Amino acid sequence: MNSQEPNFNVTEWIASQHCKAMDNKPIEIYVFIDPLCHDCWSIEPVIKRLQIEYGKYISFKHVLGAKLSALNKMKNVRVESSPANLQPSFKPEGRRSSESPVSTPYNASIAIKAAGLQGRRAGIRFLRKVQEMLFIEKMNISDLDILYECAKGAKLDTAEFVRDFASASAAKAFQCDLKITSEMEVAELPTLVFFNHNIEEEGIKISGYYSYEIYKHILEEMLGGLPEPAEPPEVEEFMKIFRLASSSEISSIYKMSHQDVEREMKKLVLRQLVQKISGTKDTYWKIID
């Protein structure tokens, strides 16, 4: 499968995309992730906080990568679906499995790119829903019914999602991501690459998962000083925007103790706005639709 036309040049493509993103914001961050990678999910609170505090200055572009072993398994894989059989066939007794999730991110990755064809925000909502299903609900996100449920949960046009999932466009978009990952020599996931408005300058690549302060320091260097961070919205509004959050990230963003977070979130539970989900390492709060 060709990821793009034969003369496709990744460097030129990045430059063209970069120019579009730089119209209003001086910094663009490429976020290289594998949807099955726990560290790639763990970095989401960092992305959210950067978005809240410095969203006036930065934009984000998620690029899907995969570890070499997973990519090798994908070489001869094709999407085992069509618009007809992607329709949900509910099997509640089989939806939660004791088996480990699939080792290849192919179906999930194609689905994420299909969701992104409905817009960048739609793609990010879908990505976060997929990660929620995998890491909290322990679902097999290679299952097409689960992906369909993710599309519904992310408020996508499900008919359009079904068509795009089975189309060449989503597959080509994913192959393009893999090509960018390769040519930018991204060997570890997650990786964040910071670009400024001068596309002739190289980006600053941060491989792996670090504390928020590290990424903020990079932003300070690239902006030549750190602007005053924006105040976060009210916690209720924050939950409506992001729909799922851990106690730890709420504590970090709002500079609250875990006891204060628990107290604040219980108010929203009593108002039936959120529900509490107990995890192995943290407590999560999810908006109630």
C-alpha cells in the first residue's frame, strides 16, 4: 500500500502542515504515540495542562507510531472489516475479556485516523475514548464493536466513521504517520517534538515521558521567556471538556491536595455530573452523559 503519492516528501509535508498551524500560534508540538502504550496514555495529563495554561501559544498534532515488533506484525495485515460488518453486534457477555489486549495497534490506529477525518478535535476525543476503554475498562480495542462504541462515546458521526474506517484515506493517513515517525527518527514512544514559527530551524525532540516541568522549560526556551499561564476553568467545566480525569492530574492542574480533590469531586458526584472509578494506581472521575 502506498502511503502517499510516489514523490511524497515527509520534510516538505511537515513544512506545509507546520505553516498552516503557525498562522495563529508560535509553537506546534508533534505528539508521537502508540495507542496501546501505557506511557503514551500517562502523558495525556501533561498535554492537557499545557493546553490549558499555554493554549494561546501552542497547537498539538498527534502522530501515530508503533514499536518495531508491532510494525512487523502489521506488514501483512489488512483491515478485516467493511461498512456492513462494522455495524455493532452487541455481545455483552463477551465484551470484557481476561485475555491481554491485542499486541498490534493496527485496527485502533486506522480507527483513530478515520475519526480524525472528522476534524482534529474529533480525532483527539476518539483517541482518549479508545485509551479509556483500553486502560480503564480493559477492553480489547481491536474489536470492531468496541471501536464503534468509542465512536459513539466520542460523539462522532458514526455512519461517516464506518465509511472512513473502511476507506483508503484512513489507511493512507496511518501510513503517512508511520513514515513521518521513521523519517524523524522517533525511536521511543511517547516522543514530543517542539517546532517554532521558523520552519527552517530543527525541532526540539523529547523522547520518553517526563514531568510537566521539563516540557514547560522547553516551551520557555522556544518562546524566549514563559508567558503568564492561563487560569484553569472551573473543575466542572474542565470535566465537561475532557470528560475523564484522574485525581492526580486534577491535583496538579488546580494545585490542590488529593483530599481537596476528593472533596471537590464528591460534590459533582452528588449532583450526578461525574462518577468515580477506582483504578489500581489512581482514582478517576468520568463525566456522566
